[in-house]
Amino acid sequence: MRKMLLTAILTLVITAFAACGAPNQEATGELTAHPLHADLDYMLHTLENNFALFDVAYWARGVDIYAIVDDVRAEIEAYPDMDVDGFYKALIRNFWPLGDVAHFAILSPERHSFFVDDPQGRNILWFLAPSNYARLRQPNVIAFYEPRHPAQEAAQDFFAMPDDTNIFTEIIEEGRIAYLSVTSFVFHPERIASDTAKTFNFYEEIQGFDHLIVDLRHSGGGNYDYFVNAIVAPNIDELVVLDAFYFLVYGEYSSEFIHPRTFQRVLSAANPVRTIEADLGKRPVGEILSDFDLPHFNMADAERLHYGIHSQLRIQPARLAAFDGTIWVLIGPGMWSASQIAAWIAKESGVATLVGEITSGHYGGPRTMVALPNSGIVFMMDVFYVTDHHGRPLEAGTIPHYFNRPGMDALETVLAMIEEDTR
């Protein structure tokens, strides 16, 4: 009922503003409260009808999107002279909890500058949908963001070659226990190759050891290629096939990703999880739930979802085995996006035993961008509800095989388990 009422109100508001002519004060900070209310209604309507993780945000992360919208609306009403900058600040201030879910973000001037000014167009390969780039160049979006762009040198290049600090290795006990820490999952292909080579050199050093502890607790997001190339593929002896399911709300923004050619491209480019084989025909959610055994799927979420796609991630074993002993992977809430994918792969492939705390998820497939019609402010979000082969959404995080023991962190827990096993 609430959704139907909101849709009716939104239609009346947009129709009224269309009849009065498009606002032309986007960059002046003189927008009235009425267009701001319309933008907020448009934002909620878009989330309800395109954001597949709308309900997961509530039950997995405690984020009530309706309450957030109510708080922003109350601020608009409390400050009837609120301008576009005040509205932007209100969105940032109130929507920040949703930033922990599926890469949701209110686009900053710095990020907008990086996206539209990158001469090599690398970022569009990252965000994948060509329509995203078009939206960033809409007149009302340019009118809001361009005057607020930082100095050119201040824009962050997410693809820059980072310092050589990603891989840290240590011998905890000579001949027996080795430690490998991954501090970031970087995008830069040269650094991925460098990190992989460094890891293989460490494998040679620890040949004959009983245990390798791989610490991912602070690795953050980025590109999971390193983890597959250096940790998984060298330590399996047969093809690993991981099933995943991509569900969506079939809305204006999310539907552009469901075209078979687009879906195959976006999941085989820079976005985790890479799909090698997929049933690209969208199928009703009920049909997928009937044909596949997904015991951990939250059936209440199916009420919002329309279609799904069955996907597979296939990992070929490397030619040379890397480590003969037991591999432990330390995980925790500091892991999200690409490192969330790494934790999922490590667990489902059977290559390692996971110890620590539940990861932070923060993953829903490829991203889309939405430009608010009056202010020109842009927000972005992942569009899919991605689950493992059990039906558990990756956004809810990966559960370790063993949780931390009381009073111990993950490393201390593993070392205690190793000592107990040798008694």
C-alpha cells in the first residue's frame, strides 16, 4: 500500500513540475523545497524498483531505507529555504549507513571529476554500463558537479600503481608455520602480477612447511584476480566450479543489465564475480527456486525480486602446485567487495579453512548510476541480489568455518588450533 501511494504521489509531483517547465537553477543553490521533495521521491521510487538488496539492507545490515528518506524529508521541511548544497549534505549525512551495502554512494564532486575527465576512459570499463557515462554528462548533472570539481591534481586515480606494500610475508615457526598478509586488492594489472610473483617466491621458501596462514582481514575491495591466480588456482588439482545466482528487480535501471550480451560483458570484464558460463535467459524467481535447491535463500526477499540468472565461476588449476600443507584464511568485517568474493571462493572451493568473523559483504554485481531530475545529484548502487549455491546472499557476508575463540583474534585462534592438533 505504501509503495502504491508513493507511486501515485510521485506521478502527480513529476507531472506538476513538467507542466511548469524544467527548473533552470540547478547550479545556483536556489532550488525551492518542492523540487527537492520531488528528487527525494524519485530516489526512493528508484531504489524500491531497481535495488534488489533493498530488503537485505534491513535484515542483514540494519539499514531502514524508509526511515532514512523520512529523516531527509524532515530536514527539507525544517529548512524551507534549503538549497541544492544543503540537500546534497542532507543526503550524505542521512544515507551514509547505506554506504555499507552494495557500493551505494552519493557521488561526490571528486568522484564525478575522475569519471568524466579520465582521458583513457578506464573508469567506464569499471562501471561497465555505457548509460552510466551518459548520465554523468547530463546537463543538470554537469550543472551541479562541474562548479564544485576539485583542482585537477586532487582527483583520485583509482587505477594508479600503488606502493609495493600489498604483500607481507613472515616465518612464524621455521619449517612449520608461514604467514602471508594481503593488505589490499589492487586494480593495477602490473601490481597484480608483481604480487603474484612475490607470493610464488614465498611458496618456494616455505616448501615442506605444514601450515600457511593467509590473512585477508584488512584487504578491502578492488580486484580479486590476485587471490585466484596466487592462492586458489595453484593449490587445486582439478577444475573448481562455483554456482551463483543473480536476482534482480526488473526496473528502469536494472533491466539494462539483463540483456544477454551486456550481462556476459559486465561479468567478464572488471567486475567480480566473473562468469564464464551462464544461463543468460532471465527466468522468474519462482522458477529458479523450484529448479534449484537453495536452502539458505530468504523467501521473504522473493516478494521484491522478479527474475534471476544462474551463473558459474570456473577456476582452472595452475600447472604447478604451490603449497603442500594446510592453508588457513583469516577473515573479518574489514573485508568487502572483492575481498568478500575472495572469502567466498576460498570457502566454496575447499582450498582453505576460514577462521575469524563474518565478512562485510558489500557486493551486488555491476553498478548503475541514477541522476536526480531536479538537483542533478547522482547516486550509484549495485543492481543484483547475488547468492551462493546455497541461496545465501553474498551481501550478508561469508561465515567462517571457525569463529574467533573468546579473548583471541583470528591469528591467535589458528595458532591455538594448530598446537592442539599436534598434541
